[in-house]
Amino acid sequence: MQHQDKLGTRGKYSLPQLKLCLVGEPSRAKKVIPIQGPDDAARFLNPLRYAAEEHFVSLHLNAKHEVLGLHEVSHGSLSASLVHPREVFKAALLANSYAIIVCHNHPSGSKITPSREDLETTGQLFSAGKLLGVSLVDHLIVGPGQKKNTVYSIRENHPELWQKPVNTSSFSSQS
């Protein structure tokens, strides 16, 4: 049979072929910890309280909501961090995450309540996650001066964001 190698020398692409891989950092965790609520997630997010700039991170969870790892999505300025669903879910898909919890800090010392942009971002991430099959469990906010392991849960305070229907018509191709 002459077609032994389907992409042999006659079938080489003229474009660079991309290969994806996930490189995990060594962990200091001694056991896998399930996340059952915002307070459980807060244990992993304490370093954000001391950051001088805004950071946006995602906790990656398996189907039992055990933490697979943490990814820093964005590192911004004192008052802002740019976040796009593409960047949030890229690592989630590579890590084969079942669900994610996202979190950012308010380093300026302002109240840890969400801004209008925080709520809009949450809605976008919820919709993108639903489309991709990676659930957004919560969006948490931490700030300096808060008690250790204290977080603001957007899901607990704005549950309506998790109840909205997903509009996939904006994702469909146009003929």
C-alpha cells in the first residue's frame, strides 16, 4: 500500500504545525483539596491580598471540584487588569479542567465589591464557559486589610448572572 503515512513527504503542510502541551510547576500540596465554597478557594488566594498590582487568576478544578492548579491570567496596574475569555479558558482547556473559579484582587484598598466591569466580565466568562463546556463556578474578589481567607463571592451576591440564558447566535458563522 502506497499510502502508509497519510502525512508523509507528499502530505507535508506548508505552514508551521502547532503542538500544544501543558507544563505544570511542581506542587507543594500534599493532598488534593476539594472546593465546596468560596472559603475553601480563599485558602489558595491569600497571596493576592499582598500584591501591589491587580492580578486575575483562575483555579482549575476536576469533576470532583478538586484543585488541579492555578493560572495567572493577567497582571495589571494598581486599578485594572485586562481579561479576555480566550485567555481565561486557554489554560482551562489545556489542563482538561471540568470547571474554574476566577479571582482578582483590589490592591488599592477599596471595598471588595465588584465594579460594573467585574460583573460584565463575569457574565462573559459564564457564557464562554457554558459554550466551551467548562463551568464557571464563581468569581471571587480579595483585598488588603480583609481577614485571612475572606473573599467576596460574585455568585453568592449576584446569582442572577448564573441564571441567564446563553446567546450563542453571536458565535455562529455567517453565510
